[in-house]
Amino acid sequence: MKTYQVDKNGFYGNFGGAYIPEILHQCVQNLKNAYLKVMETEEFKQEFAQLLRDYVGRPSPLYLAKRLSDKYGCKIYLKREDLNHTGAHKINNAIGQVLLARRMGKKRIIAETGAGQHGVATATVCALMDMECIVYMGKTDVERQHINVEKMKMLGATVRPVTSGNMTLKDATNEAIRDWCCHPDDTYYLIGSTVGPHPYPDMVARLQSVISEEIRKQLLEHEMRDYPDYLIACVGGGSNAAGTIYHYIDDERVKIVLAEAGGKGIHSGMSAATIQLGRLGIIHGSKTLLIQDEDGQIIEPYSISAGLDYPGIGPMHANLAAQHRATVLAINDDEAISAAYELTRLEGIIPALESAHALGALSKIKFKPSDIVVLTVSGRGDKDIETYLDNQPYND
Ligand SMILES: *Cc1c(COP(=O)(O)O)cnc(C)c1O
């Protein structure tokens, strides 16, 4: 049977694999040998499930948004990842990987972060599980994301500002990889999205797949059928989308819509619409689509949403787009902002700016009244209030 899941060599079609320096070969090999073995033990499953329930607050509700549904002429359910502890889906992955790291005998967790959301989730779980935590962050981002930096420090993590390159996410990633090369034995590198060398994209997708597992059960309760007509999610690296679609990926009854960040417009030179603008290249150990110039140099991406301005895209999603399994829409800054205000006024839910891109896709799809739509609200908007205030679409 045709599948869109990863193959045994770590590829999704032409995308993925593990393009890594020789010195990391053993680390990645060890992880590859360990992750499925550990994740399939009863003991891991139980501890993971218990923490997701009692610490994160899962299952997250599947909420029928009536006023939003009326507006778009279909039945829209929101998968409320914004209600998780720490305010987004990233905690699911961080818990799973720290549990794995412990079982691999690691003492030290390293991570890189751009907007700081993944850094906060990682620092949170490291506090909970008493693990040393070092977070690499571009100096520019340290300055832009002051509150998240203070949160990480309060949680006991060490934040290392990176001053190479543009001093943003990809420079922080390079530093984290350098650290891993120097401490291969005691250090676990915790990647926050479905990116990086195999097995990371598959591992992160599996850890986030609790989202679609819950959607199945919850839809069955609400609708007497366990699949929707549409699944909609935003994509930065792709982890909340991967979790949303995981159990439906090979079920062609379910249409998949991915919303990437158009920024100021895909032809404006200020965009993060990686799937539409990207060409095949290698980033962060993975062969995927990436925004690059003629010489293969990465072009700095732009989006109003810090969580979506990544120059690459997870290999799973690159393949879904290439195979036309998913429809990819670029949602511009202003469209995301309007969609966020709309959800706030219609349903009393202030979404994260990233999630607002998924909401922005609603007006671009022609729904039938009988369509059942599940849209993942990946996070809450508390961190984005200033941006919302600076960009108000209403004049009241
Ligand atoms: C980090 C983040 C994203 C983007 O990451 P994915 O791996 O694509 O999910 C989306 N929404 C929120 C709230 C985030 O914090």
C-alpha cells in the first residue's frame, strides 16, 4: 500500500534522510536504534500518557465553534492545543524526548530556539525532570523575545546567546550542533519540530500524534464518524500539522490543508512560504525545500509570526505538497491578523499568531454545508498581544 509515512531509510519520497557531519554519525545512529524500541515499551507509553494527562492537561478539547461555522458555512471544530500547559503543542514533544533521553542515560539536554517557545517548553520539562538544560538562541532573538528568555532562566535553564551570522535561529542551530559534536556521550539534542536528520522528523511526528489520536475519538463522540472532511493546520517546521494529520495521512477521504507564512506576500521578498518558494536543498541535516538564492545561500525568511519564520520545512510536508496530498496556502501577515481578531470576536479565543495563519485559510476554501472541518489552534495568543495591538484591523 502507498504510504506518506517515512520509509526505512528515513525518507518521505525525495525528502528527508540524515545529512550530518561524520562526528555525529554515531549519535544519530544511537538515537535511531533507540527511539522506536523505547517508545514502544509499555513503561514509556504509560509514563508519557500520564504526564500528558496530569501535567499537560490532555486530552485537549475538540470544540465546535458555532459562530465561526456559521460564518464559513460548514461545521468547524477547533482542536485546542492552546489550552495545554505552557500554551501550545510543543510541550507534547518536549516531554516525550526528555523521557527518551533519560532512558538513553543522557544527563544534559541542549536545544535551540528562535521565538523561544520551544526553549520554554524544553526548560519546563527539564525543571520537572531535574535535567541540565542549555538553550542556544541568536542574540537578535534574545533581545526580541525578552520574556521567554526570562522564563527559561527562571526555570533553571542556561540561555546561550549566539553572535554568529544573522544571530537568529539557523545560527543558534549551528551552535547546538557544535555542542552536540563536543559532548556526544552525555548530551541529548532536543529538536522542537519535524525537522533535522532522520529519525527526528518521524520521532516528533509520533510524539505529536496524540493530537490526531484524540481527534479520532472526539469526532466519533460528536459526529458518529471518526474522520473529518478537512484538517487544517499552520506549518513552521511542521510539528503541530504532523500531529494533526498523523492518523489520517493515508486516508484520502480527508483533505489536508497546510497554512504557511506568506509574510508581506510571497513575491515581496519578505516571506516564509517555504513550500511555495523553496527549492531542494539541505538544511539542518535534512534534504527538503528551502528558501535559497542562486548560489544555494539561505535567504533569511520573514513572517510577522516568530514561530513560522523558518527557512526550511519538515520533509514530511515537503513530500505531501510534492505528491499533491496536501493543499498548501500562503497566508499573509495581514490575513493572519484579521483571522485572529475574527476568532477573538466570534468565539472569545485569542489564538497564537502562528495558529492565526491556519484560521486565515478558512476564507480561501470553498466548503459545503455538510463539511466537517478540524482546525488546530496550536497555541494561545498571550505572547502576541503587543503585535496584535500594533496591527489592529478594526477602527473601534
Ligand atoms: C512553534 C509554534 C508553531 C510552529 O511550529 P510547528 O512545528 O510547525 O508546529 C506553531 N504554533 C505555535 C503556537 C508555536 O509555538
